[in-house]
Amino acid sequence: MFHHLTFDLESGTDPYGVSGDTSGDGKATSAAVGRILDLLAAHNTKATFFVVGTLAAKHPQLVRGIAEADHEIACHGWKHELLYHSSANHPLPVTHYLLQDLDRARKLLQDLSCQPVSGFRAPSWSIGPQNLFLLDMLKELGFTYDSSLFPAWTWLYGSNAFSRKTRKLQNGLLEFPPSVMKLGPLRLPFSGGIYMRVLPWGVIRAGISQFRRMGEPLLFYFHTWEFGQPDQSLQCCFPYGFVRNAGLRRTPGRVNRLLSSLHFETLASGIVKSSHCS
Ligand SMILES: [Zn+2]
């Protein structure tokens, strides 16, 4: 079975949009992307990159380089703006500018990559039970899949009500959630972010085994800033600084370990095989 490896291409100095710097340090981001592409090439593996629009506008060569290496380009919003302020009670103003921003980001990414951009991931998993109407907006814009619903409650995002499996939503959009383990009544994230960096490898291996027993593809998620120099840690208030920096040096080694033990394909490639999902 093929699984999915995804990378969010976003500013390393402000992944939470605290300072408003969303286009990033070109030199550091370029070096990080180079390390990721080298790692993927060494394992002859293709991945999906969710790219922030402002970063693509400022550093178009990064998007072109990733696409030329035959990886998939998908959309990670225009400014890495969290979408929680969206509300079903007041959707119109939010929908209006989000429509414009996402359409602009998607078109720019398509122009730069010369490939259809069919996937979206909300910055910091910021589509929750309160703003699910945004998924209909994605469908209207022409996206065919989403990867924004984090299927575990955390203090920053996610909900235990979301399915842990890849599935087709009512509006026809295919949903690819990050892999989350079930431990009795609890759900434990393990497939990316701080969880992948701080959990013992034995726990991650148990999560992988659980998905293999279920016959479900795994989805892992990483960020370009996790492949930067060790001194590029973000000085930021709790909890953002802790979530951003804990275990940062571990990511490349862990991705290498995954690449050595599992087979991966892009999410766009996985759509064909998942089209039977309901
Ligand atoms: Zn992000």
C-alpha cells in the first residue's frame, strides 16, 4: 500500500502568523526545500507540498523547483491566516475575502507549477466544527480534495468528531486527514508536528501498525522550517514557541526513517484509488 508524505511550505520565522511575516526568509527556506528534495530523491519518492501564496509570490523559483522534480503542489492559503474567525453566523464578509485570496493563491501556484492545483490545507488545521461551511467554498473554487480536518482534539485545533479515515465528504470533496492513533477512548496524534518530534519512535511505530491493520493509507505532515538550521528556532510566547521548537532537530532523521520503511505517493495520485470512499 502507498502512503502520503506532505510538507507545508511556509515562513519559518512565523508559522502561526503572530508577526504577520508570511513570506519567509528566502535563503533559509530555499536551503530547507533543497534538503527535503534531496531526501526524497534519494528514496525515489514523490510528495505533496502545500504552499502559502505570499511565499510563492516572493520566491517563485521554490515552487518551480519542486514542480520540476515532479512533486505535487497544493494550496496552503494566501497568507497562512488562521480561519477560525470564520463563523457560520457571519460567513459573508469572511467568505468574500477568503474566496478572493484562495482563488489568487491557487491560480498563482498553477501558473508557477504548470500543474493543476487540486488540494487545500488550512493553516494550522484551522477548519473545525464551527466553520465547516468553508469546505463548500473550496469545492466551489474547484478544489477536489481537502486536508484540513485534524481528527483529534488538541488545545490549538482539531476535533474527535472528525473521521480518522480518508473519505468522500457530502459535497464530493475528498478529505485526507493526518493519521491519528486510537488508544481506547483516546486519540493520539503521531504523524507530524510536535508529536512526531517528541514521541518515542516505538509510539509512532505503533500508530503505523494500527493503520496497516486497518488497511488505511497513512498521511504524515511536516514543515519546511523543520529542515532549517538548528539555530533557526522561533522565540515566541507559550504555547507557540514550545510547539514550534520542541524536538526540532529530530525531523530530518525521522522522515528518513519513514522513507526507508514505507512507500509514498502524492495525494493527487491517491485520489484515483480513494474514489470509492464514502
Ligand atoms: Zn502551515
